[in-house]
Amino acid sequence: MASAVALKKNYRCFQSLQQFYTGGPYAVASDASFIVCACDDTIKVVESSNSAIRSTIEGDSEPVTALILSPDDKFVFSSSHSRQIRVWEVSTLKCIRSWKGHEGPVMGMACHSSGGLLATAGADKKVQVWDVDGGFCTHYFKGHKGVVTSLMFHPDPNQLRIFSGGDDSTVRVWDLATKKCAVTLEKHQSTVTSIAISEDGWTLLTAGRDKVVNVWDLHDYSCKTTVPTYEAVEAVCTFDAASPFALCLSSFAQKHGKKISSSSVQFLTVGERGIVRIWNSDGAVCLFEQKSSDLAVSSEKEEVKRGFTSAMMLPLGQGLLCATADQQFLIYDLDKTVDDGLNLALRKRLIGYNEEIADMRFLGDEEQYLAVATSVEQIRVYDLASMSCSYILTGHTDVVPCIDTCVSASGKTLIVSGSKDNTVRLWEAQSQCCIGVGVGHMGAIGAVAFSKKNRNFCISGSSDRTLKVWSFDGVSDHVGEVSSLKAKAVVAAHDKDINSLAVSPDDSLVCSGSQDRTAAVWRLPDLVSVVVLKGHKRGIWSVEFSPVDHCVITASGDKTIKLWAISDGSCLKTFEGHTSSVMRASFITRGTQFVSCGADGLVKLWTVKTQECLSTYDQHEDKIWALAIGKKTEMLATGGVDAVVNLWHDSTAAEMEEAFRKEEEDVLRGQDLENAVLDRDYTRAVRLAFELRRPHKLFELFSEVSRKPNADVQIEKALHPFEKEEICLLLEYVREWNTKPKLCHIAQFVLHQLFRILPPTDLVEMKGIGELLEGLIPYSQRHYTRIDRLQRSTYLLDYTLTGMSVVEPECNATEPRNDEDAKRPSAADNGNAGEAAREEDGDYLETKDASTKKRNARKSQDRKPKKSKAAYVSAVAISSPA
């Protein structure tokens, strides 16, 4: 049966989850279709629907400190630690203008609604306004005593005012008409982090890390009220009266008998606690507080920074966008609950940065989800259709380096995770809750594995060098109730940390791989030793049972993969090919093939029987830690230090079908080519031969065209439709032809026509033209030298034949050689004909005597005079009149 299995020949990476946000500034398009994010020293343009990277703007190798979009979404304004302010065109990704104005990094930007003015706030305590088209400074404001952190134009274009807040605890209002500071608002006791203006344009909201929001009247710049928030506020947002947030809030207030006056302002705040709250300026009343959030930070763990860093209302009523300290974008919608309450529903979660990916597993019956363990204490579950994070499992207090998934006998999708907090947790995917905790290890958990058949237990291996079997008996079915997992068996398995675990398909054996360079096979459920596999020279990172044979595959830090027989522990095969440590190896195609990945960033596809590496893929920039294989689809997922998740699917059948279709198409086009040659349609024939990549046929066509009377016209007609890239490929063909003396005359003919058709300016702009010309020039010089030498040699031949009187002297140009009258002797000349014949006979006798003397003199040296005589006689016979 194994021989009947169709082997996979190739995998193709069809989707990637890449990092696009590393914290800091970001901007949202006017229709919320994409987000522009700072990612280290680059700027990523990301689709908000599926977090796919639309394009990347390369910066100046310095981290981006500020950016903003123009109102029409056509330009991006950015600045980095280099202090250079740049204007980028979104469509072409080109920098169309740049200048430098601040003495320190630019910390904030704001664009006027007209798009013609750009305001920048710097660490040099200054605010400057720039003309976007001209790139010159129109306003220069000084007055802040600290770094200016927040900046905005008044939303009404007729009110030429700028509001700025800094870490000097003040808010300043700058008048563009007078170019002076209109007023300084001093009410905060700490850094001002956010500024917002109400819909009517006459109420200013300022928030700071002093845990208050101040409400100001812009008519007289008086402070109307101060709202205590009891948390450091990072962002304050107002929403329009027609937005879903305002309508839902108004409906909720009416049903509960709460009055919201028209003069009051409703706003929301986010901050260090990681929750969203909605306030009313009248009475400083909190109208809504988010009940739970996986970002909420308890007071006991204040060192864990996972709150919100900023927020903004999305345009067109598409919800609330919040950015977190761990580089996530959360999009919320406000709706009503069944009991007429308010609920802030998380509609979408975009993970900007995953850090180092430690482990991954496919989730669910249809494997439409992917559970990812990274260098944080959370487990993130991604929806593969949208590549957005569906939910997060929180509960561990330290990094989670290993996970495993299964579907229980009752149909529940389970996840088991091991953490550096020395605990094992069992999760239920549907309820997104932890249902069991296993406590007992004395070190960090390095590997976990589910039962494969009964799926009623799991096994964990730890840095305390022990294995534990955890039973699921007694796990409660009630949502929210966490049971304690019981250890059924414990064994001290290795001398060093345990890196990997695998359970056999029939649940009878478990294999453990350790840093002590050995793998051990244990009998379940009592963990009795069966065999120890010795042979690797470095620690073992991965172990797995074959799904069909009684053998185990191991991957090691010694750059090799070994296949072991469980019966006697002998090494059956060794696979070499990786250039660094092999981190994972997993079987596919019913055990006839396997996939491996390593610290060299490569993914390799192997065949077990032949020990052949069929394909190697290089899609990662660093070490690959994680490899997940779907049991049904055999889809691959890889991830590692570069924080990128790549999804792969088997492309063998698709590529075979594509090759067959291409072959069929080539046959039809080949027939069209033959038809075009028969019809002497050289323009179409040349085009078809070029598209089919048949340089020999192309040479034959050019050779045939060169013999035509109108060769120049034909060639120009055939080469005129060629693009620049196609011209370069044609020049490569010509370069190859030019290296062979038998083909060089056609090569020179085509080259001459190309240089005659194309102007030098177009040739210079072609990519790689320099290398092509370097290959053409030496051979062309050699060919011309050879032709010149041959031409000189023909002069010697002419001289020799003339001296031998073999070549007939040229006739007088005035004599008509082809005239029949000239050929026929007239009757008047009959008398002279005999005399001429006698003279010729005399010449003949004299020449014969001379030839005889010469022949006798050189008889011992050369016998060729006989041939000369024959040639001479033949020449005389031809030249003499019959």
C-alpha cells in the first residue's frame, strides 16, 4: 500500500503572517481600508481586513518617530530619529520631498484638513508649521518647556488654531493668523498625552498621566470640569452624534431614565489598565466601563505593561480602534446585550508583532485555526481565513514555549500548554477557558503531548528532567471551573532538559528527546523504559513516531536527522543536508516522507526510502523553531525567530496540471509557428519562436530573413513590438550566437538591426545591458579581425593567380562584353583571325618550353606543375575563340 501513495514533490508558501507594527505612531485611511504603521525603520501599509501587508516604505535605517496620512490618503508624512521629514507618495512609494527643521526628533505630526499645511512637534520643545508643496516653514512656535508629545489642528478649517501638549504639563493654543501663543492652559500635573475637540468645535478635552481629563471651553478658555479617571490616560476620543456609539449610548440612557443634555460631551478614555470607559462631561459620570479584557492588568502585577497606548474612532462609524503596548490593534463595536445593557464587543484583533514564535499547532476538525505560542505568556489563536487573531488564551504567568492540540472523544477541541511558570494548562477552545491546571514540576515545561488514540491524558517533560502523565479524569464540564489535573505516573527520564515528546498512534509508547543527546522510548501508562536511542552528537530537539512503521524519527543539533528501530534501538537511516541544528522533523504522506526545518532558516522535504531531499525552501530569515502539520490537509505552518508565520500547501498536483497545460499550449503554439513559417509570416513566426523560448528556431528564422531582398524592413517589423525586457533576452541569444564562428554572421546582422532601430538612450536604460555588451564586444572584435585577415589573404591569392596567368585580365570598360555582336567575329576580320591564331600558337609553344624547363629543374621537389599545365591549358581553351 505504501508504494501506491503519491509522493509530494513540492510545497508552495501561499500566505504569510508578518510583523507590521512594532509600536509607536500609526495612521488610518479616511475609509479605514488600510493602516499605515511604523515597523522599526520601515513603514508598512497594511490591509485592515486581513492584516496583509500591501506595501513597504523603506526608511533611512532609523526608527520612525512620527507619521500621518494626508486627508486624501495620497501621501504619508514621516520622520525618524534622523530628524528628516519626508513626504511619500502612497501609490508609487517614492519620497517626493524631504527637509530637516527640528533640532531633535519629531515626536508628533498633524495635517490640516486642506492638506496644504503640516504641523510638527519635536523633542526640541518647538512646534513648526510647514508648507507641504514648498517644503518651507511658515510658522515657528516656541514656549513649551519640555518635549511636545501631542499636536492637532482645529477640525474647522476656518479656525486657524493649533493645540499642543507636552511633558511640561501644559497645553498651548497657537494662533496661525497672529503667529503667537493665544493662551496657555495649566491644569494638569503630569504629561499631557492626548487632545480631542468636540463635534461642535467649542469644547477641548485634554488627558494626561495625572489620571484626569480636563474639559475646556474654547470661547474663553476656561476649565469647565475635571473628570477623575483613576488611571493614567493615554488617549481621549470624542464621537459624532450620528455614530453607532452615540446612538447606542443615547438609546441605553433613555431606557434607563438617564438624561444626556445637548450641551454635554460624551467621550471615551483608554489607559494603563487596559479597559475602555465612556464618560459624560456633565457631572463627570462614567456611563460605561468595560467589564473584562485580556489586556486588563491587576494591581499585583503592575510590572506587566499590557494596557492601551492610544485609541481613535474609525471613520464612517466602523468602530473604535485601540493600540496596545504589546503591538496589537483591537477594533471594538458598542452594542446592546439581551438585558438592555451595553457591551463592547471585540470585532477584530490584528497582531502587529508576534516576537519569537516557539510552537504552533493546527486547531479544530477542519484545521481552520492555528494556535501559536510566542515569547509571551499568552496563546494566540488565528483564523487562517482572515489571518486575524480570533482570541487569546490568558492564564500563564510566564512564557509558553510548547503547546499541543487534539479533538476529544466528546468532540471538544482541546489545547494543552506548558509554561516556564512550571505549570501545565488544559484549555477548551469553544469556551476559550482554562479547564484544568497541572502543578508538580520543579522546572520550566519544555514539551507537552496529547494522547493520540483515547485522548484522555497528556504528557509533559520539564527542565527538572522528569516526565509526568496527566489524566483528564475529573475535569469539570462547567464553563469557568478550573480543575486540578492529577499525575498518574512520574519518571526521572534524562540527565538534562527534555526538549520534545511524542506519543505513539496506539497510545502504548511515548518517546522523549533530551539535551543529553539521547532519545528514550517508554511504555505507557507506567513509563517503563523500553529502549534508549544513542547516536546523536548534540542535543535532540524533536522526536516523532512513524504513523505506519515501528520506528521513531529524531532531529538533533548535530545537523542530522535519524530514523530508529524501536525493537532494538538501532539507527536505520541518517539524513544529512541542513547546515545548522535541525529543530523539527515530522512525517507526512503516511510515513513515506517527512518535513524538517532548522536553525539555518530552511525547510526541507525528504523521501524516507531514497533518503533524498526533494525540495528546499528559504522563506525565513532566521532560526525556525515551530513546525505544524495538518492531519487532514497536510498543510504546513512554520515560524521562528523572525516572528513570521508561513503557511504552505502541497502544490504537486497543481504544478503537474500546470506543466501539462503548458505543454499542451506549447504544442498548439508550436503548430502556429510552423504555419507562420509556411505562410512566410516572419513577424508572427519570430514572435512565436521568442515566446516559446526556442532560440535555435529563432536563429533559423533570422537566417532565412537575412537572405531576403527586403531583410531590413522584415527585421524591423518583427522586432518593433518587443519590450525592453524582451530585447535584453534577445541580446542574450545574440551573445550566445556571436561566440560561434558559424553563427556569428546572423548574430551581427540582428545586432546591426537592433542598434539601427533602438536609440542609444533606450539601450542605456535597459537592465543588465552593460554585462551583455561586455560579452558581445570581444567576440565581435575577434570576428572582424578574422574577416580582415581573410580579406588580406585574398589579395595574395589574386596576385599569385595573376602571376600564373590564370586570372583573365579585366576587359576594357568601354567594350560591351555581353553584346552578341562583340562575341561574333565579322566577315571583315576573318583575315586577321588566322594571324591571331598563329600568334597565340607561338605564345603557346614559348610558354610550353618555359614550363618544361622549370618542371625539369624542380622535378625532385614538386610534381604540381602538371596540374598547373592542365589549368593553363584549360584557361587557354576557355579564353581562345572556338
